[in-house]
Amino acid sequence: MHDVQIEESWKHSLQACFQEPWFNDLTKQIKEEILAGKRIYPPGRFIFNAFNFTPLPKVKVVILGQDPYHGPGQAHGLSFSVPDGIKVPPSLVNIFKEIKSDLGKPIPSSGNLERWANQGVLLLNAILTVRAEEAASHRNFGWERFTDAVIQTVSDRQSHVVFLLWGRFAHEKAALIDQNKHLVLKAAHPSPLSAHNGFFGCKHFSLVNLWLAEKGMTTIDW
């Protein structure tokens, strides 16, 4: 597993992780599940999609999700995103509602967020794989250790990144981020269970663009 298929800037920056015994254990557990006939999402070629769309030097914003969608055809390696033609999941519907209320942009019909990823928004899940129909089934396989290293790498190597941390799980990741040079914005999770507790009205999308503009960077077309 030393030859992980991932975009070069990430491959170089995360090389130490790929050589760790725990990363070997992680890949071994996933391979064993596949051999046992379990369906794993997203498909292998999409597991590192977030990194392939958004190379490290281009990262301006990080949106942290928990683990991939576990329904058929939904997960494609970008947090909160689904491919074209797949019904927009409830959390993403709420994200689009907040963008409309914050910026006046119409709600799109597709939940495909590749257009954000191409602009420098790293759509990172803390856990990168899941067993079909079993939410959080790959928790504690080792992905959290890997994605913590990703967050720390962005914090160390980039400047003026905005981290959007939604929900208690994501809030805990703030400890990995140097807040002297980056902006951390926290809110409730956009899930229908919690969006009314402070996600709606958070105005994170205009705040991101305000910060980027102040730092002389191109804003995001949400």
C-alpha cells in the first residue's frame, strides 16, 4: 500500500502516513471486507477524490464531514456531495438553503460539489470509507488518524485557510489548527436534526469570502 493512488502534492506531504503500520492495518481491514463480499462505499477509485480535485497548494477552505454516505451511488469521495442524478441528501439541502439565505443564490438541482472542490474547497470526510447501509461502520479503522494528519498538514503548510467545522464531532478538530494564521468557523451540523440549533443563520459562506477577499485571494463561487 506504499503506492497509494493520490494526487502528487498530497502523496508527497502524507508519505509518512502511508508508511505507518496503522495505515497498512487500515487498508488490510478494508480489503478483507471486500474479499468477504461486503460492499464498500465509495468505489476504490473515488476514495481519495477530495485530494485529487483539490491539491494541497490550492486549498483555501476545508469543509469537514464525518463519513461517506452509505446508500447506493451516493458517495464519491467528497464530503456532503453526491454525483449528478442522485437525490440531494437532507444535510446538503440545508447547506444550499443557508447559501440562499446568506448570499441569495438559487438552490441548485444537483448535489455535485465538484465545482467547489475545483475552486480550492477541500471536501474532507474524517472517515473515508463505509460499509453499505451501515453508517460509521469504518470508525476506528484508522482513517481518523490519517485525516487528522491531513488537517494538520493544511494548517502547517498553507496560509489563511478557512476551516468550516459543523457539529460537535468536527468542533473537536479545531485543536489541530493554528488559529493564529487560519480562520475557524464553527456551527451546528446541517443535518435536519440539528440545523435549527445554529447552522441556519451562521452565514459561513459570506464570512469565507470576506476573509479570502481581505487576504487578497479569489473568493468562492458558492
